[in-house]
Amino acid sequence: MLKKIILIAITTLALIINVHASSDGELLLKKNNPNEVSECWEGFNRASFALNQGLDKVLFKPVASVYRTLPTPIKSGVSNSLDNLSNLVTIPNNILQGEFSKAGVNTGRFVINTTIGILGLIDVATYLGFEEYVKEDYGQTLAVHGSGPGCYIVLPVLGPSTARDTVASITNFVGGDAWYNITVNNDTQYFSDFDYYASKVTSGVDFRAKNYDSIDNLEKNSIDFYASVKSLYLQDRQQKILNAKTIVNTQDDSDWEEIEN
């Protein structure tokens, strides 16, 4: 319940910020263009960014450094399993975006990898020739249906986002995330709420490990690291909304939303 209250507070804050996004006070939720994203509260964002950098240095980076030393089959298995779980968000968003064929393919991938692939540790579906998996989320769905990004916001711990995506993320806690419902909302004998939160923390570590050198190089070579991360994030986010194939420089093709969802 506390987590839901915090998320609602963050969402409300994002909307309040968004109201003051432009000089005429209008909401910037009309175009899916990263150039239209306003910096509505730069002071807060930079403070939040600094907090996240501190957490990265004392927590995520050291853990990711150890994680990188694990045998490749173990790291691949963890990544495959996390990707498989993310289908529980991707599939309903495929449907909401009218991508029924992709929803069918991803459902097939999920069933095959969960069963034959041992809870997703092995990506059997790819070996069987299933279409390449592309993640979708509720923020992308809102964008596809015409909602612009609104204001840029850096959430404490969770990282870069926009007003639209912050609002969309709460959908995961009101029935949109099947994995959350299975683990947290239901007391099953197979899974607990610890499994859900552990998977989210592991996603963050996995993402940091994949982008370990890229992030360090970007920080070292950037005049303004905050601005560089913002630019890369918004470009990457737009490419995912458009299902573009281009990969942003210095960044692994993993999803920047892994830490947020």
C-alpha cells in the first residue's frame, strides 16, 4: 500500500509540473516528439539525478561489477528470464496498440520459454524461429494513441521518465502487470512479493552491467552528464515508440525502462 501511495504522489507531482510546462500553461501532451519535451523543473531533476548517481556509485555499480564476473551462461539465463517476464506487460500492450499478430507471437514465446525454456532461462522460442521480441509498455501505448510526453522528470531511484510515462507506470499497480498481481496481490504457494521486487532489482543490476562501460565512458566524456543522459534517454524512448531499428550510440539495446517497470 505504501508503494502505491508513493507512486500516486509521484504521478501527481509529474502532472503538477506538466501543467506549468509552457509559458501559456498548456499541457504538452499532444505530439510524440522528443524535441517537445520540456524541462519543467530542472532543479528537482538535477537533485534527483545526483541522488541516483550516488546510489549508483555505492550500490548498483559495485553489484553490477560483481555480476559481470559471473559465467556468461548464467548472465544470459538471467537476462532471458527477465525478458520472458516482461512479456506479461508487452502482450497486453501489443493488444492495446492493435498489434494482434505480435501479441500472438509473444504469447507463443512466453508459453514456450516458460515451459520448455525452464521459466525463461533458455530462449527456446528464438531457436524455433519466432519473430524477434520487442518490448512494449503502457507509456508507449499512450504515445501510439497520440499522447505526447509532457515534461521530462528524473524520478528518485527509478531514473529518467516523462509525465506521460510516469502516469502510465502506475497502471502496473492497478491490474496491468500480471507478474505483480501473481506475486504481490495474491498469496500463492509458488511465488511471493519478494519474487516480484527481487526481479525488479535484478533488472536494474542486469541493465547496469550491460551498459557498464558505456555509462562510465559517457560520464567521463560528457561536459554535462545530466544533459547527455537526458538526450540519450529521450532519443531512445522515441525510437522504441516508433519501433525504429536504430540503436542510440554508447548504449546497449536493452530497455531504459527496465529499472522503472
